[in-house]
Amino acid sequence: MLARLPLNATDLSVSQICLGTNMFGSALPEEAASGILDLFFGSGGNFIDTARSYGDWVPGIPRAASEHALGRLLTGRARNSYVIATKGCEFDYRGEHQGFRVAPAFLDSDLKASLDALHLDFIDLYWLHRDDPTQPVGAIIDALIHHQQDGRIRYFGCSNWSPARIQEAQTYARDHGHPGFAACQPMWGLADPDREAMNSFCPGGYYEDGYRPLHEAGLTMIPYSGQSRGFFSKLADNPAKESFGPDLAALFHHPRNLARLPVIQSIAQAHGASINQIVLAYLTSQPLATIPIIGASKPAQLKESIAACALKLSAGELQRLHDA
């Protein structure tokens, strides 16, 4: 069973992994998504992550497919039995609005639409999905605090914000008597991404590029791509670059990651675990508060991730993996 962890600076108690639902209602049909959700809840999971934009890149389906699917699937469940996070202020993948959407007016409309789609009165953890570095942080932080005070969100965090902008926002919030962001959602996993490819395929911040001081200061990290999209298990099956999809190859198929595989395999063998389990355990075993987001399209994948949470890697193993 999954353990529950307190989320720093909140009264939320969440499972040690968070279920990402970006495929719900699009690549993952609702019946299959229902089975994944039931398995997650039945294994002690309670923390779910979605976004207003999830599914919008898939032609021919309604907007916000993940939120709408979750809204239907959560109907009838006790509200205190799950902790839900969703995101707003992302790019418009349907092209009706060009450019950044990080402003109070977009926050207002996205949050209202999310509450309607999810059939909820409040969001437990509301993420800013994107930043607009040209805008002052004060207005958006003030807007988040306003929604929190009015009960529409309980806590808020940021995804794809740079460390410098996060620090600026935290300073502003604290100068105005508020703790600010409760958590941060960077990209982080054992596969070190090519930064140029990252800006093309998943623009945002990578944990190793300056987020650790924020982590050490008490900001919980809830990383996405924690299993590096299965890169290392796929690499073990077939190391040829041509065997990977173009985005995965561009992101991860480079010498440092190739050199990491034997170390992962060695530690996996010592623990009697799979490669994917060691990759996930690298995050769940971190000494600083870390709750990775995992995805699963099949029950077997979710069971593998849940089993990984029972693994505890030593400080020496964590260092070996980091330095490989």
C-alpha cells in the first residue's frame, strides 16, 4: 500500500506518488481510465494531477478532455478521499489565443472552467502551468491569494517557472504576509534531457538547473517525467537510437544517459527490481520532500510503480545514480 506524506506548508496528506492523468479521455478511453483510477485508490493512492489543457493537442476531441473525464469518474466519491491538483494559464493548443496566458483574467476563466469540468467547489492544489517572464509576479500572486481567500483553491504552486522567478514570487508573497507557492513541478528524472530538445518538446525547467536551493528551503518538488518516459527500460531492450520515437531520442539518447544504464541495471539487480522501479525509487528515496507524478495506461504499469514505492535506495546508491 502507498504511504501518505504531509505536503509541506499545507494541511494536505498525499500519497507518495501522484497519478498523472494527461491521457484520460483522449489516448486512454474513459473505461480504461476508470480501471486505472480504481486501482490507484485501492492501493492507497489519493493524489491526482490534471490540467485544463490536457488533451487539447489531440484533434477531434472536446477541450479539457482529462478534466471532463476525471469529473465524471470522481462523481460519487467522497470529496475528502482524494486530493486533486489541476493547472491553468497554459498555452492555447487550439490556437484561439496566441502567446502567453499568464494573467489574472486567464487565471479567473481557467479556474472557473476547471471547477465546472471537475464538478468541484474547490481545487486542493492549483498550479500555474506556465510563466510569462515579461510580467511582474505581483498581480498573478495577488490573484491566486484572492481565489484562495474566496475558497476556490486551497493552495497553489507553479510548474515550468524558473528558479529566479519562483524566488521572486515567494519574496513578494512573504512581503505581503503569505507563504506563497506550496510546491513546484519541474521536470526531473534520471534521464538528463538535452536542453535544446527540451525547449522544443517540453519547455520548462529541469530540476538539476538550479531548483535544489528552493527544495532545501522547504519547497516540495512534485516532478513530472519522473520515469523519463520509460527511456531506460526501452534502452535496455534496444539501444539503437532509431528504435525510439523522434522526441524521446532527441531528449534522452545521448552519451551521459547511455552511461547511466549499467549503473541502474546493477542497482536493480541488487534489489531484485525492474529498471523502471529503480528510476522511480531514485525520486521517492530523495531526502528532501519529493512526490513524483507517474503515468500509467495499463494496470501492470501502475502496479510496477506502486511496488517501487516500497524500495528505499541508500544515500550511496542515490549518489551513484546521480554521478553516473
